Amino acid sequence: MGDEGVGIHTLNRLQESYTFSPDINFVDGGTIGIDLVPYFEDCKKMIIIDAVDFQEAPGYVGVLQNEEIKYRFNTKLSLHHAGLSDVLSIIELQEIEAPDMVLIGVQPEKVERGIELSATIENKLAEIFTLIVNKLDKWDIDCKSISN
């Protein structure tokens, strides 16, 4: 659905452009929903990249952390809100310790049939990469550009 695919496009390009610590796992959560619960059980830190309706101009990039994510997803700002909102509720009900989470959300421009990102969102990928790499660096997680 066009810009809703920002997460998987980012994930694929990150893996093509960077090397990571071997203990890093990449997961395309897409529309998996509650099947994501085991991933929350097994990790300490998590970065989520998603299309989010921030009610801003297309291409706006917002960063939410931990409790902000649950609060904002309960207000239905994400285009995939139901899946993540359900997962966050389940881990809370099961008393699973939530990982340290960061959501990097991008206001989509085009949500329509197709697998390509709009030029607006495509042009935001470098900014998203920088946010991800900076967060990994703060967490002392090894991430190096392949071009270096």
C-alpha cells in the first residue's frame, strides 16, 4: 500500500547498507499482529519503523519512545495501529517486561495499491537511517556503514 511499506523498505535497505552486531534481529512485522508477542519477550531493545498518521505534512518524521508509543497507538495514529496496540496490550496483560522501544514514524503521502514509496518518503530514508544508527550507537550496538 505505497508509503505504508516504509518499514520493510527501510529494513531491506539498512541490511544492504550496514553491518550489525550478530545479536541484532530484523523482523518484518507488517500485518503479523499478535504473532509478534514472542519477539517482545525475547528482546531488550526494539526499533519500530512504521507509517504513522501524525496529522502532519507528508514526509514528517516523528520519534516516539516507550510509553509514548502505547499512548499514541491507543489514539489510532498508526496505519497498523491495531496490530501493535494489541501486542502492547497483550504483553502488559501477560506481565512481560517490555523492551526499551523507539518508534520512528513517517507521515505517509501515498496510501494506495502498489509497492513503491512516494518520492517524498523515499527522500526521507536517509534521515530515518540516521535516527536508527544514532539510537543504536546510544545503545552501544555495533552498526557500521558498508561503504566505509
